[in-house]
Amino acid sequence: MDVPADEPTAPTGPDPVPLTEPADGVPPVVADPAALRRAADALAGAKGPVAVDTERASGYRYSQRAYLVQLRREGAGTWLVDPIALGGRLDPLVQALDGTEWVLHAASQDLPCLAELGLRPGALFDTELAGRLAGFERVALGTLVERLLGFRLEKGHGAADWSRRPLPADWLTYAALDVELLVQLRDVLETELERQGKLAWALEEFEAVRTAPLPRPRTDPWRRTSGIHRVRNQRQLALVRSLWEARDTVARERDIAPGRVLPDSALMEAAARNPASEAELLALPVFRGRAQRRMSGVWMNALRKGAALTKSELPEPAGQHDGPPPPNRWADKDPDAAARLAAARTALTTIAEANTLPVENLLLPDLVRRTCWQPPDDLSPESVATVLRDGGARSWQIELTLEAMAKALTAAAPAPPPAPSPTT
């Protein structure tokens, strides 16, 4: 399909209008079963897509649960639902929204915590993903609303501690505004995608997000501790792991973000110094505080546990990977694979530019790397298409990239130059 590569349309005119209050005012928070029933009845009786958003407390709490759910539907207005006050029991809302289309911005961030509450969309429109596919370089909600609808959203509370109760009035205003214009934004983006011939692509992408399984737990998550790349000593790695696991247990039990229990920098310093006693531990800067003094026994036990491991129990210097090595090592490990990857990247960049798409939305970079590192034995288009499909590529992506990927997989590293003739 030929797709226009021109810049997406956007209205021109006066400066954006600041949007500081919802048109209907800020609704009261739904925090009891009777109010929940009223919200459910209103939403069930309305028409059209449902704008949905959540507020979490990332950076403050261990869990990624929703501490507020915002909903808006034409004819029902905006509802702010407190799932904590309701004990997570939102059955009337689950029934009211069953089978409806939801409009979310960056849906993959919100869908897991909504699923914890039993809330799952019957269909999905993701305005952030739609903006990417439409070719907009900046796809933050405020940016798209300003460019396409002419309003400026007041931001500022997205990173707040939404587990706080009662929620401040200005936070509730912010939360209500996040769903105020989502459906209008959806409609403009749908029109733009249809104009560009990309609406069918977007619908495939939305469905893939809607039906995606929960991400698998990371292997060795402790290896993501800030600063650990500087550690090569296996014993010190064992101390980092032991401290990380102790911190994670405390954070999970108390529902506190791990970094607020003990920052990574303190964890790394304790592992590097490996103090022999609580007195030595408490002499370290971060551990001098009252909270850490109370926890000193926990950290010392973790250090002793790591120190007591036998050599065979120590972690390997590098973690296990289920995929190919970093691309910067390919030229040494497998020059032909490096050539395949270079050819694929060049071809995919050309296709993405021609279709006004981010290259990472054209084909997942991880899928490209895996396919180039270990291509199928049979390089026929049918076999390559199967590999891409099994790797999660959608039909529209395969249609656009199959020919280029099949050709790239035949690339080989250039032969080394002949050795110079010996001089006489």
C-alpha cells in the first residue's frame, strides 16, 4: 500500500487555550458502593467509547496498583473512582464497561493495573500509539492535545504519590483533565490515520496491545542495580544480590518503593565496603540515619549471607541471556550476522521513512536482531514470514518488510583482503 509521506495535518490558528478546569467541573471521588453503582449506571447508559486513565504511585509504592481510575463517556460525564476505598471490588463497573471500546494514552502502562481490578476493554484505541503511527514526532498527551485540538493541558502531578489520602483538589482536577479530551483526540487521530491509509495498521496494533500477555518476570532483576556494571568480582556481586533481595523483601512487605527503603548507591557502597560489623556499617553515610539504624540487622544479615556462599554458589560475572549478544560484538563473533543486521537496518529505515513511521514501530528491534542472528535455514519468503509472525509481527508489518528482510538475510560479510605477497 502506498502511503503519503507528507507531514500529518494540524490546525493552524491562535495560541492554544489553557484548559485548567473540566467543562462540567471536578466530580466527587467515587469511594463507596452506592456511588459506584451510580457511576456504573451512568456509564452503562451512555454511548460511544470510554476514555480511561489511571494514577499509580510509582516511585513511592512497591506495587503498581491503580490508586485512582478516571472514566469519561459522552452522556455520562467524568467519574473518578477510588479502588482503594472500595477494596478493589468494582464489579458494577466491570459489568457496565463489558464489551466497550476504551480510549487510553500509552495503554500498555495502564492495562495491567486495570486488569488487577477485573477491568478489561472489549476494544482499544491507544492515542499515543496512534500518534506514532501517524508520524508525529512528539506523542505525549499534552503535546497531541495542543497540536490537534488547540488546548493546553496543565500538567504537574503525574509523578505524585497517588496513594495519599485524601487526594488534594488540584490533583483531582489534573486527573479529570486527563480524560476530558481523550475521545475527541481519538476521533482526530482516527481521521488522520484513515487519510494516510494506516487505520487498518493501527487497529492491528491496538488489538495486539489489548491481548498482550503480562510481561514475564525479569531474569536476575538485581543485575539492574545502578552502578553494578562496574562490579566484576563475583563475591561482591553476591553481596549486591543478597542486599538487593533483602531490600526487595522489605519493600514488598511494606509496599514501599525499593529505592525509598535503601537507595541503590547505598546498596552498592555496602557491597563494596563489606563492613565486618554493624558499627562499621553504620559509619557509612546513608546508614547513619535513624531509619537505617533500625534496619542495620537486616543489612548485616544480608551481607553475611552473601559472604558465606561457596565458590560454586557465587553469581556469574555476566548474567544469562536468552537472545543474541549485544550488536557491537557481532562483527567479532559472527561477521555474517553483523552484515545481515546492517543490511536489515538500512532497508527498514528506508521503509519507515517512506511511510512516515518510527522504525521501531515498523518491526520490533529485538525481533530484527534475533532473526538476523539466527535466520531460518530456508530463506524463502514463506519461511521468513513464519519467523516474523512467530516473533509477534503483525500482518501489516510483514507485508511491508518481508521482501527487505528476506533479502537482508542473504547478506554476508565481505571476504578479507588477500594477504600481501612475501617480498624477495
